[in-house]
Amino acid sequence: MKKVAILQSNYIPWKGYFDIIKMADVFVIYDEVQYTKNDWRNRNQIKTANGLSWLTIPVIQKSLNQKINETYVSQINWNKKHWNSITCNYSKAPFFKQYEDDFKNLYSIIETQNLSEINKIFIKKINEILNIQTEIIDSQDLNLVGDKNERLIDAIKKLNGTHYISGPAAKSYIDLNKFESESIKVEWVDYNGYHEYSQLFGPFKHNVSILDLIFNEGSNATNFLKNA
């Protein structure tokens, strides 16, 4: 049995994203698809004393057909602004000091202007912190062919996968018959039932960046993932 998950890259994603990675044997970052504006590709939320706040990487969108891996940053110093905002809002979190240098260094050394590459830098570092050892590969290395469903199946077959792990949003386009005909079992991730953890600034919010969980729970963060 070999489980494969395939997702577009997100910027400092929420805990559900890392649940999917952890459940898989191989995680494919699939950024050969259309960049969608006002989505999670270049932004995420953190908690502040004034409520939820967006951290958004400013990008250039030249056309509607532009792919995620063809998307580039439009302004310099976005990383410094994001780190300042994170510091201002999480400096009093119990485990901020423990991870401060890791993330400060990460934000300070970013040289690439490519959104996909930026996202992968953060995803890989957060996997390391969460002790997630799933193999991560880029879909471009697989030379995928076919329509939306066929390209997913092509990736799984080339990786010798038997199971495909997917978030619930994909139910709107996944053709289960095609997967079944290739003897691939589709497993749906359920995002319900997450436990709350110690969190700053008022009422608990689940839909925030994983950084919130890391800074508030430290090495105990993995206990608040679904498959802990």
C-alpha cells in the first residue's frame, strides 16, 4: 500500500494541509495549474488582538491562465513586513522564542521571487518542525498528461501509488469511476473534530496558519493534528 497526496502549494498553510502531507507516503506539489486570486496560494491568516489578519505576498498576475509556478512577487520587503507582523502578534506566545530564530532566518534569507518556490521553502521547514517525513516531489518531475482527473491518476501510477488522499473540496470534480478503473482507492480527509489548543487573543479559530499552533504548543503541536 502506498498513499499519494497531490495539492497546490499554499503560503504558511493551516494545520489541515499538513494533516494531508502526514497521511501520505508521497506528497506532490502540483503548481502546474492556474493561479487563483484571493486564494491560499499567496496568503494566510494569523490571530491578532484586533481579530484575524491576512499576511499576503504581493504578486503579479499577468493573465487568468497564469500558473502558480509562473507567478512572481511584485514588491520587495514583503518578507520583512510579514516577519514584523508575526513578531508583534506572537512574541508572547509560549513557544515563540523556541522557534523565533528558525523563522526569522527563513524570512530573512528568501532570495527567490517565485511564489511556488517560496511556498515550498516554508512547507519543507514546517514539516521538519512537525517531524513530518513524507517525501515531497514537484509535479513537473513527473511529466503529467491528460485532463484534470487523468493527470492525478498519471501521477499516482508513476509513483506506484495505491491510494489517493484528497481534501473534501475535490469532491466537486473527482471522477471516482476513473480512479476505481485504475484500482486506486480515494480517501477523503475530514476536517471536522479538531481539538482546540491554547491560543492567544480571544475566541478560538481553527482556520489560521500552522504558525499559530507551533508558537502556542511547540513540540506538542503534532498532538493537535487529526492523525496524531
